Amino acid sequence: MKFVLDASVAVKWVLPEIDTPRAQALRDDFRNHVHELIAPDIFPVEVAHALTRAERRGLIKPREADAKVADVLVTAPDLHSYLSLLRRSVEISSQWRIGVYDCLYIALAEREQCQIVTADLRLGSIGFPSVILLANLP
């Protein structure tokens, strides 16, 4: 099955959080070609942002973020240019009142006719039909 992978799920590959086992199972399935994972090409930046933020909050040791970003990128999803998604993302953002970054993932899911897997409870609660929470992934 094809999924758009939200960066919030990939961060769980390297940080012990709620639903980390589910995130790691999805990664294993991707590695074993059970699922196809795709993301907008802002994905590595979002992962790096989340991990350096975890570093600043003391959740991981100083200078540990770089190694964790590299770990995530070893099995990075297939990246798609955000430029081709930007106009639709702006439309979705205006209509649903959510950030453009999240809307890039939604626009990619629309274009590829698949679902987004996210651990972002706010994104999962907006009611957008293509969004599935990691916790609800079968």
C-alpha cells in the first residue's frame, strides 16, 4: 500500500515516544517492500527541525540530532518536489485553516490518491479524508 509519510511518524523511528513501535513496524514494512512511502521534499528539513528541537528540550543529548537525522534518511520515503504541490497546498490551507507545510503532505496524498500517515494529533483531528493517525493504522 502507498502512504504519504508525515515527518512526525519518522521522528518516532529514532525517538522513544507514544506509538514508536507502530512507527518502527511501518518502517520495517517499508524496508520489506510491504508499503511504499512518499513525502514532499521538505520532509528531511521537518525531521531535522523536530530532532534539533528535541535536542534543545533535553530529550536527546547535544549533537545527537545529526546522527538521528542520518538514521531516518537511510530509509527516507521517495521525495516529491513541493513546488508542484504548492498552489494546491495554499488552497487547502485557506479552506481548512491549517499550515501550508501540513497541506503539502495533503496535496501529495490527493495527487497520488493515497492516505497520509501522521502522528500529529492536530492534523489527524481536522477531518480531512486522506489523513490517518499512526495509532489507527491497521
